[in-house]
Amino acid sequence: MMVAIAAEGEAHTALLAGDHDAACAAYGRAVEQYRASWELAPPKSYGRIVGLVKAGVLGGQAAAVATEVRDALRDDENADGSPVASYALAVAALIAGEDEDVVVRAARMEPRGEAFERTAAALKALALRDADAYTAALAAIEADFAGRSDHLTGVAIADTAVMLELLAAQRDMAVRPPSPLVPVAGPD
């Protein structure tokens, strides 16, 4: 898990520097390490799956990781009741274009609280193609990251917002907020 987080930090640093090729390569390494960590983890270690899907989207592997996440959690009897597993499944459903499932999964994220509520609101807004709600949710996510003194990878980046913006771009809903914490995660 720590190796995955370190690779993700390298990727974030490269992305912030505008080196998209290096960022994609490092996100790919993060995906591999999150996958390895998930395979060794005890049941309900869903944070690893969230890391995998987020790094996959940021690294240009959205479709592949969406399929992988859904396959990994399909027979997991605990996943439906988990807000963390629901996060990964909501992102996977959004990638797959299964908007009704996104709304259901987003509702299951909300009980986890603040950061999950904001992300759930953004995912639901994308699924419903509600641009105003998405813009508001994205602003709240960016503000949360901007207010943090510590970031999981040690790199000040709103990676959730960057991931959401990539997914929003697929629906012509990207906001592109003027924030150094939300860099464009791919060639313009």
C-alpha cells in the first residue's frame, strides 16, 4: 500500500509539472501496486480499490479499471453496504455509462460523511447531467483539498477533483477550475 501511495505521489508531482507521460507511467505503477495490495489485504480493505480506480482514471486506464473493480467486487457480500466500496463502484458505473447505478452507489457513499458526501454529490450530478450541481460539488471538493495541510501522498493536489474532471470531460461537463490543485490531467 505504501509503495502504491509513493507511486501515486510521483504521478501527482509529474502531473503538476505538466509531464503527462511521466504522470501516466507513474499512475500505471500505482495501479499495479494498489492491485497487489488489494490481493494481499484482509476483507473490506476497500480503500485500496478506491486508490486503484482513481489512479487508473488519472493514468488513462479508466475502462480497464472500471471492469476490474466491478469484477473484484461482484461477489463480495460486504461491498453493497460499504460507503468506500460504493465509491469505487460509483466511479466504475459512471465510466460504464450506467447512470442509474451511479445514483444508487452515490447514495450509499453519503453516510460516510463530509468528503464522501461531496464526492457523492459530484458523481450523482455527473450521472444526472446536472452541470450546476456538478460545478458546486467540484468547488466544494477543491476547497476541501485547498484547506488541508496534509495530503495522503504528500503532494498538494485535489486528485479527486482531477479524476472527476476527467470523467466530466467525457460528458462535456468539465469545469476546469482555475486552481493549481486541479491541473488538466491529459493533453489539451
